[in-house]
Amino acid sequence: MKTELKEIRVIGNNLSLNTNLVTGGILPEKIAELARTVTIQKDTVVDGPLYAAKLTVENGDVDVKGATFAQNEIFVNSSAEGVITFRKAVASAKGIVTRALKASVNFYSDINAKDITLVNSFVAGSIYADDVILENCVVIGGVFATNSIDMKNCIVGTFNAPSVSAAGNMQLLLPTAFSQEKMNVAPGTVFYNLSLADLGGLFKGNPQAQDSGKIRMNIDADDVKTTLSDENVSKSLHTYTVVGKVLAADMIDTDKFQNHFLLTAAALGPQLLRVYDLGPGADGKTVPLSVENIRDFFFKVLNGQVEVQEISGSFSMGEIVRE
């Protein structure tokens, strides 16, 4: 942040931060402070953990470097702009809500709440909740809900919930995702799987490997229904998978795509002691595997600024035999 921040001591039950640096974090020291509400107006760094009864972020830039927990709600104002970053785990006993279209909202670890609604957000870890609503989001890990997931124009690692709805342009990073009821897919929705895409090459700016690409999924044809049962309970599980296509393409050396380095660097970003890279790109320059760079890359893929080619549907039986 270019703005000069004023250091502040945390005192009282209602805290308003504006162009402040909070050293040591915001933690309750007395029983009365358990009811403390925290409002971040703009340009604030919290250099440690944050606890509040309710946390409201009105505007960026905001950087919370420790774990964050709110008893009632974590709310980002819909009109917020700038960069809003939570570097460690974020949780709430009730809800986490951000519908800010002009802000870059980033969660560099897992998030957990009863209800989670995210718009235009990046999650380097996974999401755990009862009900999840995602729009124009990138989740490197999984989206796991005990009730429902509603997604529109998203890239997610995988998902699992009793009820799943999807719309727009959906992309999966892992070969398989799950729902208990058959997924509700809006007309015009397109599903792609990126498990065989050359994401590492695209990240470096190299031409995509010839035998790589995204796999277009047919949600009806790629749905494998399984019934799990024991002595008392029987449950059905719908598995949306491209594993068969991945196995058919097993002659491909997927390690050269370096996708696992890209995804692992995003998930471990705050824990890594140094920033790695994937080696030089076509221009001879290296691009650091920082969470910021990975976020920018995946949003370019999501918005079509980086185009992932479709994988060829043909392969040579002779080549399979040789392999």
C-alpha cells in the first residue's frame, strides 16, 4: 500500500479502522470485548489474527495477515473497490458474504461458515459450509457443502454436496466431482475439465503442448450413479468424471504440464518460506509462483483472456502399445 498507515492500539468494544496499521492483531482481552464489532473503512493492515462479533469491510485496500473469525458475519460492502486479502484461515459461525464486483477479494487459505456467498473472489484453499453461492469465482481446492452449492461462471477444483446447481461457463481442475441428487444444470451451461490442460505452459506464456487441452464434459454421459449402503442407510451418489478419458490418454506425460506445481503453490502460498517458479518461459523470463500471479492467471482463464485449447479426441493404438 502506498498510503502511510497510522499505528493504532485496539481499545473498546466498537473499532473503526481507516488508514491504520494494527500490530499484534485484534483479539479480545476481556469478556465484554467478545461482542466487539470491527469496521474497516479503507487502507488498513492487520498484522496478526482478527476476532470480532461482526467484521465489515467497506473498502480496500485491506490486508489481514492472521486467521480471521467472526461470531456473526464477515461482510464486504458491495460497493467496495481495491484489493481485500485474508492470508490465513477465515471462519464465521454464521455467514461470509462478498458481492463486491469492483474489488479483488482474496482468501489465501480455507474458509468455513454456515452460509457463504462469494462474487468475483479467489480462494486458494477449500470452502466448507452448509450452503454456498459462487459467481465469477476461482477456488483452487474443493467446494464442500452439507446442503447446497449454487455456481455460475466459476473455476473450482472439485465439489461435493447433496444439491448442486450450475450455470454459465464452468471449469473443473480435478477429474471428478460429486452430488447426491442429480446436478441441476441451467440451459446453455458448458462444463470443461482442465485436468489435462497445459496450465503450466500457459502460465509461463509458452505454446500449449500438442497433446494437452481441456475436456468438454457431457453432464449426462459423464454422470456415473453409485449406490452406497450399509445395514441401515442407502444413499445414491452422482459422480461427474472424465477419469475414463484421462486413462485413455495415459500415454500423455502429464508431469510436463507442471499443473500440480501450480495448484500446490496456490494452496501452500502463505506457508512457503520462499517463492518458486516453473522455469523460463518463451521469452526467457521466469514468472514467480506467487498467489497473486496464480490468481491473475486463473481469472484470465476464467474470463477468456487466456484461451485453453480443446484436447484432441483421437489417439493412436500403436502408440498405446509402444507405451
